[in-house]
Amino acid sequence: MVVECMVDMGKEQKLSASLEDYLEAIYNLSRWSRVPRSKDIAEQLGVSRASVTGAMRLLKGKGMIHYEPYDHATLTKAGQAAARDVVTKHNILKSFFIDVLGLSADVAQQAACRAEHALGPKVIAQFLAFIEFASRDKRNGYRLADEFRDFCAERAGRGGAT
């Protein structure tokens, strides 16, 4: 599975990491409350409402959302596709950090948030393939990811860095 970061809107358009975060917030809030308002988006992203208003105007101008000041935002078809791509990348990375590297959910969440914007579709596709590979049963029924976590625990016990 290849996750494309670009959205087809006649010509390819790359969104900034910040605008991707706004799309992701709108997407997630839509799934939870169905009416994502500026104050909800600001709270989720830890930004001011003025910042949200600016981002909403940019996203509206790019055809990603339907938005009017003092009203809620909804994703356009292009916005939904872009938001799904961002969420998919985030989930793949978080899964890798938890399931393969054995990191805690909190650490994995923070790392995925930082990495999701920097890694292109080819890297994300390889992460997904590696997660699938590492999760398959290997020699004598052991899983590669489990073996790696055991190695890290052993290494930490010897005073090595993890």
C-alpha cells in the first residue's frame, strides 16, 4: 500500500505540515462530534483561535474545506482524501513505533506527529511493509518484533542505550 501525500486537484498540491495538522484535527473532530468548530480545533491543536481562523481561510482557498467565519468546518472531497492520507501515515508510524520498536503509546503518538509530515509516500510504504514482515511468524514461532524488543531489554540490562 502506497500512501500518497499529494492531493489530485487538477494539479498536485502539497500542503504544509501545519495545514495537514488542521485537516487531521477537522477529520478527527468530525468523527467524534460531527461539528468541528474553531474553538474545538484550537483546543485539540493547542493554538489560538486566531491561528485557526487563518488556517481555515487557507484551507478554504485551497478547496479543502467548507468554512464561514463563526461557523463549523467540513471537509470537501479533496479535503477528506488529504486528511485520510495524513491519518493513515500517522497510524502507520504509530503502529511501527509501538508494535515493532516497543515504544509506549504516548512516546509513539508524539513521534508519529513529528514524523508524519517529514516522511514521503515511499518511506511510509516501506514502514507498512516492514510492520507486516515483522509481525509474521518467524523461526520456531518467534516474531521478529518480539525478538527485537527482547534484544532491547537485554541490552538495557547490560547498561546499553535503547
